[in-house]
Amino acid sequence: MEEIIVRFGLLAVYLGASIEGDVILILSGVVAHLGFMNLPTVVGIGAGGCFTGDLIWYSLGRFRSDAIRNSKTYRLVGPTVERIARRIGPWQIATSRLLYGTRMATMLYWGVQRLSFLRFSLIDLLSCVVWASLLGTLGYAASRGAMTLIGEVKQIELWLLGAVAFSIIVFLAIRIVLARTRITTGGKQ
């Protein structure tokens, strides 16, 4: 992924942050530390990408709120989510970044709830700037360790790929042996 950031630069940071903000922001900080980009620019573009992605989900929730509220899924989980959201309030927008996998659903939810655009934007933009600053700086500061970690992850991925390939070969070999055994025994067990 770091090659994509180096090759496509700030466009990759922006688009990556709009889709998945965590890893791309850390890797962008690493790339900035390596001298390919400027850290403040990476943070600004990353925050803008995060905000754009969040705005898309918020808008989808806002403009499709009736359909979403009438969906089977919303009727099942909606009351629980609404009860939790009442306790935290719109600041849940900022905290959603801390719980991986909840950011998009949170933005969609606040759109469905028709939180004012201005209030959503202020809270979310602040959240995006803080998050991009933290993760970009983390990547910048820990770039040597991050590059080592990325190398180790790639090595582990190769070992896992080998293990999966080996498992498939063993599975197919067992199937072939069992099929031949059934043929020679006439299917009797």
C-alpha cells in the first residue's frame, strides 16, 4: 500500500482516507518521514479525505432516512443504537474513530437522525483533523518501526499463503484418495 501512496501521492492519501482512514494515515506519515511528502500536507489532505468519506455516509443517511428507518435491519438494531446515541449524543461522531468498523455506520446513523449539517460538519471536521494528526504523526514518528512491521506482516502473509496452498493440496489429495477407494471397493464401506 505504501507503494500506492508514493506513486499516486496526495490523491492516494485523499481517496484512501475517505474509504479507510486509519492505515492510510499511518502509512502516509511513514511516507512523509521518508521525504516523499510533507507531514502537514499529508495531515490536511488526510483529514479532508476522512471528512469527505464521512460526509458521503451522512448524506446517504439523511437523504434515504425513510427507507433506512423502514428496513428490517434498522427495526431490529435501531432502538438499541438510538438508546446508546442518546447517552453520548452527537459526540459519538468523534468517538466512532476509536472503535474500528463503527465510523461509517455512525455517520449514516446521524444522517438518518437528521442532525443539522452544520453541527455534524463541525464535530466531524474537528474529529477528522485530530485523528489525521494523531495517526499521521504516529506513522511519521514510528516510521522505522512501521517499515519493519510492514515487512514482517508481508512475510507472515507469505507464510499464511503457503499454509493455505498446502492445506488445499492436502485436502484435494485426501478427496482423490477417498474417491479412488470408493471406486475400488464399489462404494462399500
